[in-house]
Amino acid sequence: MNPSASPTIEELHARFAGKDYVDFVRAAMREFCFTIDRHAGRERIWFGSHTITINRNVAFNFFDRDVTGDESLEPFPVVRSDRTESMETKIRPEPDDPSADYVVHVFHLVRGDYNAALHSMNDILERAGELRTIPDVCFENEFVIRLVREHLLPHPAVKAERASDWPDLLR
């Protein structure tokens, strides 16, 4: 692979089963590696329709409904909404134990952007097949990668979470 060129999907597939796959991906990425999971059935209740995980550390779960009041909500949900701002919500998983409270940062996307993100993730999944841990440069023009890079990762809470994701989580 030319060091200045992005790896092709074919190159990723050819190396996928090899011991050096993660090292190859890490060398090719610009800012992050990612994995996308599409959920079906009961899993949608907890994880939304899709999850994009950055550097095996930060997961953004996409929901087509407001989940701000859900118990045990995972950090960083992305919600289809009429609003566009990010907000914090306090989760109390144990009604009688305020010490168990934690804060969740919720990202709101208008319907058009939300639908574009889902379409983009489905397109990546179709093209990537069984690949896991994909470098951002392979799909940097996809809507969801731009959304992650420009809107989700710059959030202070996400930056704080990512402070510990290098290098051990990619081994």
C-alpha cells in the first residue's frame, strides 16, 4: 500500500485474517478506527438500531425515539429529534440510591441527518462485509464518518472519554 493512499476494501479483506490486521489499520487511519453494528429485534431497545464504536472505546448508539428517560441508558446516545443540540441527562438506575446516578450526554439529530447517518452506516456495512476495526480514511467521505469527526468527537465529554483509548484498546 502506498503510505499516502487509503487502503482499499480489498486490501482490508485480504489482511483481515492476518495477525497484523490491527497494526495495518492503525497505520492507515487518520484519527480513529471504527466498528459498526446493526441491531435487530430486542437489542434495539437497549442499543438503538445501530452502534458505531470508535477505537473500541466510545460507542454512539442511534435511536429513532427519545431515550432521555430510559433507565440504564448508555453514554452518548444519538437521537432522531426536532432539536439539534447536545444535552446532558442524569440517569438514576436505582430509584432509592442517588449515589448510583450518572450523567449521559445525548446528541440530537434532525430527521434528515439521522436518516443520512443510518443510510451511511448501512452502506459501509454492505461494502465492508465481515470487516471489524476499519480505519476512518477508508470511508472519510461517508456522512456518518464526517458526523463523528465534526460533531460527536469534539464534544468535551467524548474527548474526556477518549483520553484513555490509546494505545492499549487497539491491541
